[in-house]
Amino acid sequence: MSFRPTSLKDRVRAISLVGILAAVPMYSCATSQSVQEQVAVTPEVSQPAPVATEPVMLEECNPEIGAADYLEAGFEYIQKNAVKEATHSFGCAVSTGYLNDAGSALAYWHIAAGHSDLGHMDEACEAFTAFILYASDLLEERAERSNDFVTNFSLEEKLDQARATISVEWAKRSSYFGRSEDSPIPVHNEDEMQLFFSYLHDCFFKSFDRNPISEGSNIERILYECREDGGSEEYFFDFLDR
């Protein structure tokens, strides 16, 4: 499973990961003022709108309300711990089609976190997938020019979390995913691998026995053991960025 994006504005509609769920805790939704200031709304005449997946919407949105107003409402609802209303507001912001890439990444992150808390797990996974696409673009752009949003929103850490979440649910639902060197779990770094096991099993004291399947291979066999209950599981990981 690859998370690398292709083209930007048509991708969200092309993603089909319905049924691959994200059973994760609500990540921190607190967003600093500096992050909010870096999220721009695209002028309505400048470009076509990206298409949001329908499950993001909890109810009909008001076309007379702009993207910036919906974002602001979403943050206000977060402060009130009104998860359903916040999730709806961020979904409506996306549906306007006038968020830039940073705004889309921010909105989809909060949509995914909100749906996870609400138990709408299919929708949470779809939103995490859309977040991955926009976040990947922003990280590529940062290589060419400075992007404060990437740092202030901890975009790289959130990208690891989103990818690990989806991989965990693949592993939970599939009898073969990650269970052999022929079907390894794709990860981009060590943090993503560690998050996978953290989400898979709530265990504070854990250990890993790691071995590459062959010399020079990016695929590792990892035996995970929880010292609290004595449980152990074996998974194979393909470290893509080595």
C-alpha cells in the first residue's frame, strides 16, 4: 500500500479505502494562532474546487457560509469540546472547495480525529487518507521553499500517525497483511513503526527482536513482545525510505 500522491486536485475522489478503519484516540485538536494564520482560503475565481468525499459530511452545509468562517467555527467548537459540531464545520470548510493545501490538510486532520472520537470509523479513515495526500504535497513543497505551517502544525508527526493508523487497521482485518515477507507493512521511518505497535496493543513495557530477512534488505522481521501480559506477535515491515 503506497501513500505517495499523484496529482493534487483529483486524488481525493480517487482514493478508495472504505472499510479500512482508524480506531485511534482523539489526537490533540488544539491549533495555535500561528497555524491558523498560515491557512489561507483560495479566492473563488482562482482554481477549481477539490472534491470532498461524501462521508465527511454529517449534514447539509450552507453554501452561503465561506470556508474561513467554517474553519473558525470548527476551532470554536473544539474549545467547547463539541466534537460532532466541530467535525461537521471542518467538513463543510472542505466542501466549499476554496481551501489551499495547508487548509485542506488541517481540516482533514480534525475531521479524522473528530470522527474517531465519535465512532464514525469509516469516515475517519477516509479523512486520514485525504490528510496524507495533502500533507505529502506540503512536505514536498517545503523542500523547495520555506513552509512554517509544516513545523507549527507538526505535520511530519501527524503524517506518521495517520499512516500508522491505517496500517494497524489493515493488519487487524487481514490474516496476511504484515504476516510474511511477501506482504510486509510499508513504513517510512522508525517512528511510524513504533506508532504501529502503540496503536495495535496498549502496552507500556514492550520489547522488539528485529532481524532483516536478508543482507541489505529493507524488509525486517520484528517480533513484538508485551512484558505486561507475555503476549507476542510477529510482523514484517518494509522500510520505504531507507
